[in-house]
Amino acid sequence: MPRNPSNGIIVKDYLRKFPKSASQALSRKIYDENKESFDSVENVRQIIKYYRGSNGKGSQKYLKDKSFLSKGEDRNIRFKLPESWSEYPAKFNLPITNKKILVLSDIHIPYHDVEAVQLAIEKGVADGCDTVYLNGDILDFFKLSFHEKDARNRPTLKQELAMAKEFFQYLRYKLPNATIYFKPGNHEHRLERYLVIKAPELLDCEEFKLNVLLELEKFKIIYIDKRTKVYFGHLLVEHGDRMKGTGGVNPARTLFTKYKRHVLVGHFHRKSEHSEKIYDGKLISTFSTGCLCELEPEYFEVNNHVHGFAIVEISGDNFKVSNYLIEDGEIF
């Protein structure tokens, strides 16, 4: 304890005023402001340690005033790491009640191919699909694009939304009892990007959220957030825009090198499949599906896009993918 009681009074007064100050810094402040009362900075520091109980539990039992004792949790608060702003994608496992899933992607309404869309849906009906998974880029959102564009003879955003609802109505008519999921792709994300840049004040307005604009609840369609990782058993199903680029020579092979797991995507408008065994491990299968939209759009006339879709059958965590190609009105 301090030899001079008045020194203890001075130190305790500072401890009350600056309870979270480090002992060394507070020692220097007290000494600089009260040099006539203390021999040195170290003399002040020892008194602070005494009142804070930093000299060990043995010395604390002789301390009458225990109000300045340092608590372990208080020290942690002073030196804790900052809160993280990281946001990790959510995960969604398709319910076991969903056994046979019709996977449609890249319809790009209003630039859809009517015949291809009809053939894909009719195949889903004929095969008894109990689930439809809309795997991104169902709408095009041309008007919201930041690319250079010629807006002549293009439908308005209002017209595009109306056409999307017509599609949902048709889909629900053809598969009245199916569970339908909708997960946006990079084209639907144009809406959020547009609001972020052009009208950030509308971002929190419920009326401008994609699922509300599309009235998905009305059609009993379940909305899945864009960043969510969706699993059909052991099969990861993504739109495909997480993987940057055009997919290379063989999108499915590129998927294997990037994901190194079972995965099915759309996005590249190309049908491809790849299977490869990991050393001393299991066989990995990857798939990319064709699109259901215009094959030679004005902005990208020369390409190797094809029409297609997939049907995935689930048994427990196991899966079977039938990756279909559409050509000349026939399904292969």
C-alpha cells in the first residue's frame, strides 16, 4: 500500500476519472501533474497496481477498497478484436420431399425461345417432376443494364415484369402441385445494382424488392436469396456467375477445376458434362445446362450457345442428372 496516505487519495481520484486507462499511461499523467507528491513514474505505477490488484491475489486480501480491482473481462474488452463486417452465404438444402426436379435457367424473358421453354416444361410434366427450380436469369432486365444498349423496339421494364408473371402463371398451370423455387442470377441482380447506383434511397423499400415486384407469393413460388448456396443432396446447384469468365472450352471441366465438387450450373448457355476421380477419393461430376432464350442475340451473334435444361432425381443424398439438349424441336 502507499506509504503516504495522501498519495493513495490522489491515485484513487485519477482511477475514478480514468477507469479504462492503461496503468503505464495513467502513471505518467499522474506523475506529470503531481510531481511534488511522488518520487517517480514507477512509484505511481506501483500504487496503481496495488489498487487494481495487479500484484497478485495474495496482496488483494489486504486491500480494503476493492472497487478498482481489474476484472479479466474488462481487460478483454479493452483489447478485443473489432467486429467483422463479413457476410457468409446462407446454405439451403432441398427438402427430401423434392424427389424429381426440373431445372430451368437462362430464359431471359422477354427474349425467351417459346418452343424451347414449352418443350422443357412439357418434359417436366411427362416425367412427373414434383419440383421446378428456376436457376437464375429467368428475366433479362435489359433496361436496367449498364452496358451500352439500343433501346429501340425494346419492351419497357413494366412490360418485362408483366411477361414474367405470365410465365409464372403458365408454369403454375402446367405444374399445379409442384414446389417451385426461384433463385436470381446476374441478370436479375441488375435491379439491385441499378438501385445501389441510381436510387440507393429505395433499397430498403419493400415495394422494390425483386420477389415483391414479381409477386412470387401470389404464384406460390419460394424465393431464395442470390448468394445462398443450394444443395440437391450432394449436388451443389448454382446459377454459375460466381465463376468468372465464359467457362472455357468445356464449362463443366472448368467447374471441376474451380469447385472440386459435384456442381450443376446454368449461366454459360452451353450443355457440358465432366466426371473425374480425385486421387484416392470419389468420382466428381460437374454439369452446365443449355439456355432457353434467343441463341443469336444482336449483341453476341457468333457463339456456341445451345438450348437445354436438366432434370435431377434425388434419393437421399445421391443424385442423378439428366442433362438435356434441345435441337430442331426435339429433346436429346
